[in-house]
Amino acid sequence: MIRAKYSLAAFIVCMTVFVCISVLGLGNRGHASSKVVWEYKVTPVEQSGPEPTLNKLGADGWELVQVISNDQLNAYGGYFLFKRAK
């Protein structure tokens, strides 16, 4: 009987702590400091062949996220838009 009281009391304490953490948002504090900050790079598309530029920037950690074509710019050529974590 005494053991059941202690089990019930331990359960109530655990649930109280869980509810307090959930309501106050204490469990999410670590996520704010792990937010990713991005840096961006825009380079022109080389008419002779883009592979060397893409391979070099990829090796440096840059990820291609968009190709802006000459149709979108109403101009000759185009641009690559890259991003990487700072």
C-alpha cells in the first residue's frame, strides 16, 4: 500500500514537471541557438560551359538553389544563385 502511494506521488511529480516544461516552453530553448544562418552567392552563367564553376563552388560547400535565365532577366546570359551555411 505504501509502495503504491509513492508510485502515485512519483507519477504526479513527473506529470507536473512535464506539463510545466510544455506550457513554459523550456524544452525548446536549445533550438534557438542551433538556427542555421545562410550566406548567398550570385555568379554569372559561363557560356563556354558551367561545369567547372559548379564543381568548384560545390567543393567549397555552396549549394545551387536557383538558375536565373536570360528570359527572366530580359538580357543576355543568366546567373546561378548559391547558398551555404555560415
